[in-house]
Amino acid sequence: MPLDVAALRTQFKTAKTELLTQFQQSRASTVTASRLLTQLAKLVDRTLIQIWEAHALPKGAALVAVGGYGRGELFPHSDVDVLMLLPVSPSIGGDESLAPSVESFISACWDIGLEIGSSVRSVEECGEEAQRDVTVQTALLEARFICGSKARFDELQHSTFDHLDVAAFVTAKMLEMRQRHTKYEDTPYSLEPNCKESPGGLRDLQVVLWLARAARLGKNWHELAKNGLLTAFEARQLQRNEGTLKLIRTRLHQIAGRREDRLVFDLQTAVAESFGYTNTPELRASEALMRRYYWAAKAVTQLNQILILNIEERVHGSQDAPMRPINERFMDRGGFLEVTSDDLYQRDPHAILATFLTLQQDNTLKGLSARTLRALYNARNVMDGAFRKDPVNREAFMAILRQPQGQTRVMRLLNQTSVLGRYLWVFRRIVGQMQHDLFHVYTVDQHILMVVRNVRRYFIPEHAHEYPFCTQLAAEWDKPWLLYVAALFHDVAKGRGGDHSVLGGTEVRRFCRDHNITGDDAKLIEFLVAEHLTMSRVAQKEDLSDPDVIQAFAKRVGNERALTGLYLLTVADIRGTSPKVWNAWKGKLLEDLYKLTLRALGGARPHMDAEIEARKQQTRHTLALYYMPTGIEEPLWKTLDMSYFARHDSADIAWHTRMLWRHVQTEKPVVAARLSSVGEGLQVLVYSPDRPDLFARICGYFDKAGFSIQDARIHTSKSGYALDTFQILAADNMAFEGVHYRDLIALVENQLAEAVASDKPLHEPSRGRLSRRVKSFPVKPRVSLRPDERAQRWLLSVSASDRSGLLYVIARTLARHHVNVQLAKVSTLGERVEDTFLVTGDALRQDKLQLTLETELLEALAA
């Protein structure tokens, strides 16, 4: 029977319009949204079956729904993804007479109003494509039979699971998710979030179900709970928050009249009004909607993390990994902090904050285990007024702030697990609170945590390149925790009406009183919170050439310590508003104001400048002892920036200068070695025109020659030369004393220079031996690749079990992708390595190439 395209188009359009109208007129609820998505999918099913039956398609063919449509739900303006499954490959050895029927079917779908995304393959081709592309593999996992040959569909299902490498699939999807999160700013709290793709969005829930389906652990929340991955309470929470996100996305599609998954400002009010929200003096309708969205996204983020860790444990078998006791409360399970019992926090509320303090203090821990996250999730009601007033908890919170490291990670974890808002009740009020301006791109709580992160970065050497002047000042700051407290409270009173700076000053004064912060420290913190907008305002809006402006600001600041603290907080605050807000001009204005005010206060240049100058003078004195001509250092030093002098002491600078002053513009590599000043091993200097594989060639030589790299200081000069220094040890404990060390130094200098100058392909890495301890307590390799503050360079963090040649494996992988190492920090923690690299390269700007690089690094680390 021929197909009446016009009649079917009218029928389909009428039915869809009727469904959308009913939904629009109904009360906004998760039930009505879920019903609509199912009804739309069924409507499309019926229409496709009619089209299929009207076309002369082969008997063994099948029509299969994939993607979101394969899940049996369809949003109002989502694409309809289908797979036409043919008996034989339509492209290789297939029946060419089928082509007109296939083309006619696809054309009819579009003519009728179905915006389909179609693929035409055989079962064999599906398997081949799935092997090449994890996206195809994912789509096939959600395949749903519509019509045609059920036997053919069953064959596809069997083929999909027969060829599925579950562990590789989990790794690929995790890397994909991390890349997606980075693209969406790693936060669910963007002011215009994508309710599908942003962290905490629907895609995160879909990833969990894909992983569970691949591992045959369940197809829905009920099955996951039945298989022990979820509690009944968590399953209900997931269903409720998933329903909220689906409802918001459905309303968004309907109001936009197109596929629109971003809650953009233009649509937020209309969507909010469709929910029945109205403006009040305290809260806009859009703010009420967004707060509901943020709370749902936050819950999804928490539960998603618990589920994914659980699934990874099941897939990799790490749930049975041996556990190292840390203390009576906690254990180390494969690098994750695990509670000793599920009811620990109910029995011992003090353990809640102790969890995060322990995580900070133990460098071998990567994060919290699924069991710990679940226990925290179920302990929220324990954190009441008495919990907040408990002196032990107050002492623990201050200990977290005063630790020498880990504040950024711990503060984010405290917020993600809802502990921060439960402990600091004033902070809870601004969780998910929007900021309606063109300045901030984060909610208030995320902006605050971003500012804490920025302040913390001043004290981390790997970030010295981002804002060197701030790093100079921070190097002489004696109590970093004062700045962390000020950052935590600077915007905490937003949204109350009135001046949030003044109100914030009141809040932080109360905090200081409750936490035994007294005297000048308390006064400084209150000053920084109350005045955190002043320096930016003066720098950008007043005439800095007017002495009266400078004197008035100096009088307001009072002393150098307050000025330095205010400058550091101001830069961190502006940088924490949006990647686009900060620019070099604003930086120059603030720096000028700082220096002019410092002069007005009678102060001197920043101490780091003085330290570097003293280091240079000491170096000149050392050079004179070697009878070096006066001024020979200048050509080299002019090519080196502050971070070089900050990272090397005068003895190293003098050695570098003596070795290089004749070779500043050399075409050939310069290699020098000497006995290490730390007491064992050699210190090796390499100076050469920089190139992407230079670091790999150096590491490759040390690997092949049997040396292990203990430390690597990589520096790229302004003139494009690499000036790298390595601390190395012989793998076989070869002695460096006696008459042999001179021969060894000469050997290293000659062979390494040849290796660096060579254009031969990099050699294959050696198979590093693992210690017995590593075999008993293996560390799962982890790779993190993130853009730096200016998105021009990338920070690569690598964690793995230690073995000989590991650094070369990493460097070789980077070189293969033409990724250039500009700075490296090699850190060995017992049997575990934590290496950080500052890298550049065109491949890092392309998502697909970046994903390939991360995958290859993981494979290399796991080999």
C-alpha cells in the first residue's frame, strides 16, 4: 500500500502538537514530563513503522532506535537517531538494488517531519565501527528494536556484548566525561549551565547507566539498587533529581521552540514562570528556578561519583583490594580514603571533618572512596547546631585551613559533599545563588571556591608562571590561611540586601571569635573582607597619578601587610569571576597601585625581588672566585625570567652561568654534569634550542643508561632555549665516589649530548620492574590534563606506581603528539609517583587529539 506522505505528516504533526499542548497546560511535574517523553517516543515509533511497512526493504532487515530515542524517551526537539540494520553490508558486497528503497525511506521520514539521524549498516559493520569509535559502541548499548527482523536485532545485541571490552569502555567513557566537564568549566554552577552536558546534568546520569549496562550490572536505578550499587534511598534521590532535570529540559525545549539545552539568561525567566515561580522582593523567579536546578545538579554530582567509583571497583575487581589501616577511623583502599564502618559518622561526628584533614595529610590518597562518600551523604543530618559549635570540630576546620597543602581540593570536596554548607551555615545560604551581572560566570559559592583556589596557587611553584608578581609577594607571606579565610568570606553575605562587604566583615568577625582567631590576625581578616572591592575600584576608576589618591588609599590600608594581603585577594577575586574578565591592563593598574602605595607607606620593594637580587649578587661573588670576567653573566641572564631565579639557588645559577656564558646562542647542545650537592648522584645540566621531543630524548637516554631521575627542573628561556637540570641516581647503586666519578661524568656529558642532538626515532622504553610492594598494593594510573589560568598552556598531572623508565614512557608519549614540556616537577612518594608538567602543543586544543593523548598515557602507565 503506497504511503500518503501528506496525510501522515498532518497526522504526526497534529498528534505531537496535542501532546505538547497537554503538557504545557498541565502542572509542571516530573510525572508529566516523563509521560510526555515516553509518549513522544511511542508516537515516533508508530510513525516509523508505518513508513517502514510502506517501503520494499529486505526481509532480514531491522529498524533500530539508538541514542536517547533508544532509551524510549524523546525530548520535544531532540533528534531521532535510528539504525537501518541490513542483512549484508550495503557498501561491501551488498545488494545495490536496496539503495533506492533505503534512500526513499530516509527521505519519507524527513518529508513527514521526523528529523532523523540515520546510519545504514550490517551487524558486521556495526561491530567494526564500534571497535573504532566508542560513541558508536555507546549508541549500540542503548539499541531498541522498532520493527523488521527481530532475529537480526538479537544478532546485533549478541555481537555488541561479545565484542565489548568492559574495562576499556569504562576508561574511555571516564576520559570522555572528564573532557566534557573541563569544557563546561568543571562545575554544575555555571550561570548558564547546559542541563544535558554540564557536570551534574543528564549526561552524567546517562554515563552511569552506560557503564552499568556494559558491565551487566543493571539497566535502570532499580536494577542498580538490586545489585548493591545503590541504596533504596539513593535510588529514590536519583530518580527525583533526574526527573527534575528532565522536566527543566523539556520546558526549555518547548519554550525555545528548538533544541536548546542551555539555561541561557534569555530563557530562564520564561522557564521559571512555566514552573509557577514569580518574582518576590527577596528572589527573582529565575533565581528560584536556578537554585532548584543547582541543588538537583549537586545531588547528581554526589551520587554520580559514588556510583562510578562502585562500578569501577566492580569492573576492575578493586573492591577486594588489600586495605592499609591509617588509624582507627580510616583505611587506604587502593589510594582512596575508606571509613572503617558505614555508621562511623553517626557514632562519631568528629570523624566528618577528620576525613578531610586526613586526606590532606596523607599524600598517597587520591580521594574519597565510594563507601566514604556514601557515608557522608547519609550523615548530613548529623551536622546540626551542636556540631557547628563543637570545639573539636572548630579546631579540625582550622587545622584544614592551616595545612601546608590541599586546601583547594578539600574545600571543593567539602562543598560537593554538603559538609561545608552544613558546618558554615552562612555558606549554605549562598550555595547555588546566582549573580546577575556580566562580571561573574559562577554562582556565589563556586566563585568563592575559585578565589580560594587562586590564592592557594600563589603558594604553589608550578603556578609561578601565571602571575609572577603575586608569587613573589606570597613567598614572603607567613600565614597563608589568613588569606584562605578572607577568600572564604569575602562574598558570603551576597544576596541579603545591603553592602555585602560590610555584612561579610560582620560574619567573618563572628567566625574569628568562634575559632579563637584574635589580635592582628582577626583585624587583618576582617579588613580584607570589608575592603575586598576597594583596591579594584581605586585602580580602575581613580587617577593613580594624583598623589592625594595614593595617600588616601595608603591611609585606608594602613600598613604593608594589609596592602599585600589586599592586593593578593583582589587579583584572586577578579580572576575568579570569569576567564575573560582579567587582562594585562587590569593587572598593570593593580600592580602600579600596589607599588605606589608601598612607597607612600615607606616600604621597600617586594621581598622576593630583594631575595632574587641578593641571589644574583651572591652568584656574581661566586663567579669572581672562579676568576670569571665581570659582566659575563648578563647575556645569559637577560634571557631568563623571574621563575628561573626563584627556582634555583645561587650555587646552581653560578654553575649554569660558568657552563653557558660562552654558548648563549649555541646551535649545538651543551651538557654538563657534576656530583650532586644533595649528597648522592649526579646533577646534570642540558642547554639546547628547544623542541617538542627534547625532554623525551633526555629521559630516554637516562632510561637506557640505567639512571633514575629524582628531580627535573625544566625552564624555557625567552630566546627559546631549554635550560634543564636533572638530579639522577644509578639504578644499580653504582658508586659516584673515588676515581670513577670523573669517567662517569665524561660519559654522561658525551653520550647525552649525542642523544639530544640526534634526529633518530626515539627508542622503545625498557620494561620497568615493579617492586613487591607495588605488586601487592598497585596504584591505578590516573591522568589529568587541564588548561592553565590563561588557557595557553596545560597542566598535566600523572599518578602511577613507580618503576624504572616511567618518566621516559610519559615523555615519549608527549613527544609523539608534539607536546612540548616547559616545566616538570617529579615527585616520588614511596612506591607512588605524582608528576606534574606544564605543557604546550597544538594537539591540546583539539578535543579528539587530547582524548587520544590521555588514553595513550593511561595505557603507557598501566603497561
